[in-house]
Amino acid sequence: MLSKMSMFIAQTINKADPKTDIEVMAYTLKNKLNPLFAITIAFLICLWTNQWIGVVVSYLLLMLIRGKSGGRHLPSLTVCSIVSGLFMGLVPLINYPEILVLGMTIFSTLIFVLFAPNYFHEHIDDGNDLQNKIIVTAVATSNIVIGSSLMASILFVQALTIIPWSRR
């Protein structure tokens, strides 16, 4: 759905300005619409749960960790938007016992130390892999002190996406 919508918008723009490269425009639109739809879904959930701060924190943390650690992609942008939106909207409602938060945090930290960043798609090497590993590991480690269930959930799920479950 998002890919088709992006292509339709790009083609419409191209009709008004034929110099516009349709493929580049569609790609850019997909990258803009995906987080927009995800955060819209999360905020719609907020209307029901009233967890506004939790959703904003989940969004910011997920974007930081995901951007610095890489990870596998879902099969389509539409699925990604829906799953991400539901995750960000519902994760503030979760409260784990302290021992589980600690276990999830330690597991996530170890995975980030071992595998971050791990890109499963084409990626332009910007030379910041070590810096990105340090950032995600530091954020994960900070939850040992903070003890947030929200943070533990996001770190844990993101850590699972960077594990190379099979050989490439």
C-alpha cells in the first residue's frame, strides 16, 4: 500500500514537473511515509491508552537504536508501519518485574556488543560502525540503572532483529 501510494504521488508530481525522477521521488516518499504512518498508528492508540509520553519515548528510542544498529526488515513498508505503530503504541503499557527487565537488558547489551551494527540490506559504509556500536551498547547499558520496561522491550526486540540467524 505505501509503495503504491508513494509511486502514485511521485507520478502525480512528475506530471506537474517532468524533470522529477519518479523512482527517486517514490523512494524518498516511502522513507517519509513509513514513519509517518507508524507514528500515526501509535498516536491513535494513545487516544485510547493516554500514554503520550511513553509513545514519544518509544518512537525516539526505537529510531535511535534502529538507526544505529541496523537489523532485518519486514516484508513490506505497510507491514513495517503497522507493526511499528502497534509496537510503539502498546509497549508503554507493559510492566515487567525488575529481574526480567534486568535480564532483557543484559541480553540486549550482549547482542549489541556482539552484532551491532548489522545491516541486512545495502548500506553505504560511513565509517561509523564502531561509534554506532558504542552508542547502542551505551544506551542498552544505561537501562541497567534506569530499569525501564519500555526500554527493555524496545532493546530486546531490536536486538533480536540484528542477530544473524542464518548465514548470508
